[in-house]
Amino acid sequence: MTAASLLIRVDASLTMGTGHVMRCIALSQAWQDAGGRATFVMAQSTTGIQARLGQESCEVLPISCAAGSEDDALETIRLARGRQVEWIVVDGYQFGADYQRSLKAAGFKVLFLDDYGHASHYFADLVLNQNEQAKESLYEAREPHTRPLLGTEYCLLRREFASWRGWKRQTPAVGSKVLVTMGGSDPENVTATVIEALQTLSNVEATVVVGGSNPHFAKLQESAALYAPRITVRKDVSNMAELMASADVAVSASGSTCWELCLLGLPALLLDVVPNQTELARELDRRGCAIHLGDHRISAEKVAGEVHRLLSSCELRQSVSQSACQLVDGDGARRVVSILRGADNRDSEGLSLRRARPEDGRLLWEWANDPDVRSASFSSAPISCETHAEWLAERLGQDTHVILIAEDETTTPCGQIRFDPRPDGDWEVSISIASGMRGRGLASTLIGLGVREIARRGGALRVHAFVKPGNTASARAFAKAGFTSTGIEEVRGNAAMHLIYCKKEASN
């Protein structure tokens, strides 16, 4: 299909920052790359953002309503109708349940960008939360048609980062180059504290990047000029990917820039410029993908000490870098646009499910005997073709067992998910992804689709998953699909992580 016009309702200001707009720019770029047009509707903006949107060939329509109000929704609907818009993208904490409901009642498809489940109910067609800690449990209060897109595989990175996908970072024994970036506006002027810290480290070369909305730019330049050329301040750069690639460490706000840092594998010290960044910073620290220093009240002395520690330890920088680059592959914006273009009859990544058939026997047997699948199984011995054929025939003949095949938009099989009944009336789930389809973040999508299919049977729903402790990727996929860990249990003589999905009222 030919991409139509995309309308994006988002705001920026000195207090709220520019992160929401920047990720919407990434989405608009991917939409334009697919042949479409993007229009931004804004009640608040900044001079820097206006200039940037002009560079992106995006139409900007100002509105004078209170952000998130009923008048705001009505004006946005009017503008969308005038441009024959099919999808409206909404990004911002000022937009809640009523706003989504108004757009849907007007007949539009809605993509709602979210960070922590702030709305009381979700009426949008798609809810995108790109954070690593995103879980389906945040969106229990949603309409049956609402589909969550959760996790870092949907990170919206701008076009400039595309050429850096798969780039490998070289880690020197001792680092010296520091990149500082505290977001588009930095209302608490944390950048000044970081510059003060870097001034005490004689062996450091620092590039300080400030956004076009930062009101402290002139004073920051004056402060850095005393230590030029060792410390330089640059405003509203267009080559952030290059700067990240050339740096050894970063000191950054804990916002959407984190995903750019992860893609480039740049070890980062994170500071919370605003309170809603804390959860993300803590999660990245917990996973070893960054180091969380605290909030904007941090002292220059502590920043200096942590920068020195990270620059001095090659082992620490390598560890953080390797963990970080595994989180983000840089293809999230394209994935989301692909979903927008095909969301009428498929879910994330264009996947759909169908019941397994007898003619799938050979394929399922090959998947079952894949070395990685056998290694992850609690019974690692190879399975003979005859044994598998008998097992499959028995399962397909029973309505109590459910085996589903996932297919992409070309009907290519991508993996399978199986639900087996337990004696207690619950379900036990297992999945496998075709070897050629791995690394695309399909597992959590497949699990979510499968659980939704089982839920259509009605009644209360409890699904159990058992994962080997070393299989962190599988455990993370189940967690993203809304499963909660209950601890370690023994399965067939092996230790296993036990995860449970529980819903009191299954959707129809």
C-alpha cells in the first residue's frame, strides 16, 4: 500500500524538554522513507525544534488550545480530516484516556507513545513503550483492539543512526574522550555541574552537546572556554552518531538518548534530569548497560570521580558496552512503520498465527531438533522423526492442546508456540523461533499473540513458563509479554526460572 499522511500531535518546551519530539522525528523519517508525508501539530514548541522540523521537510501546524484538552482533541481532529490522515500519533504525558477516545470516536487509527502507563485507560490501536522495563501489565486497562508494542526492538532512532547498525566499538586501555549530553533543554542546568567536574580532570577531552532549546548556552560556552580546546561546547548538532562513536564514555541524561548510546555501545554515566527518567536509569544500571549516578542534585566531585573510574577501567567499559549494544539494533522506527502500514490484520512485525496442521510435521521436527532449541530444553536429547510424528498426531487430535505457527507477511513460517493443559487447569507454554528469524525481537511478540489467542477461550487465565537460568533472552521475552517471575524451581532434575502470566478475566 502507498503510505498516506501521518499526523503527529506532540509538544516541546524548556520545561518538558524535546525528547518526545525527537523520537517523533525518527518515526516521521521512517514514514517519509516509506513514501509518506508527516505533519506535526503543536501547542508548544521551541525555536530549535521549529528549525529542526523545517530541515526534515515536515509541515508544522500550531494550535492555541490547552494541551490535552477537549478543544485540543477537536482541533487535532479537524486538522487531520483536512489532510486525509489515516493515522494520528500522540506523544506526551498531557494526553490521557479521554483524548485517545475522542480521536478513535472520530474514526482515526491512533498510535500512542507511552513511557510508564500514565493514562487511566487506553483506547488507541497501538501503544508503543520502547523502554526495556516495559511490560504488558502496564496496559491492563485497555480496549480489546489495543495492541501494546513493548521493548527496545521498537526504539525510535533517527535516520542518522542507521549507518551505524552493527558497528563494533574498539575499547582503548585507558579512555580520554568524554561526550556530555543532557537533553534538549536541561532546565536544571546539570550540564554546568558536569563541566565543573571535567575541569578537574586534566587528561580528559570533552565535547559538550546542548540542545537548541537550552537557555544556558552562552554561559556554558564561557565556562568551557577557560579550558579550550580540551572542553568544547556545541549546540544542536546534526552528527550525534559520529560524536558517540568517537567518544570513550558519555555523561548523559537518562532519556531517549540512552537508546542511541546503546546502539553505539558507548559506556554511559546516567543522570536523572527529570524524575520520570529514574526508572529507566535504574533498569539499565541493573542490566549492566549503563551506570546510574543519581539525579540532578549530584555534586561535581562525584561526577569527576565516576568519570575517572570509568575511563581508567578498560574491563568495565568493555562490559558495559557489550551489554548495551545487545539491547538496541537501530531498526525500531522501520518496524513501527511496517506495523502501521499493515496493522489491519496482523500484529507486531506483521506476524499472524494459525493452527498447526499435519503437513507442518517436518518443519516442527526440524525446529525441535535445532541445536539451540535442544540446548534450551529440559530434555536435550535429539528427537527422532518417528517419535515426533506420533507425538504431533496425538496433539493435533486433541482440542485440549494448542500448537500455533507464526507466519510473516509473506506467509513464511517464523516460529511456533505451544500451550499444554496442566492438571491444575492452567496452561504451560513453550516457544521456538526459526533460526533464520532470530535476533529480530520476535519472541515477545509471538508470546503476546499466543496468550491473546488462548484468552479467547474465556474465563480466568494463568499461563506458566519454565526457562533455564542461563537463557536470559527467553526470560526477558516472557517478561516483556507480561509474565512475572516467581523464583527458581526444579523441572526434570534441572533448575528453572518459573514465570507466570495471570489475568482474572480473559478477553473475548
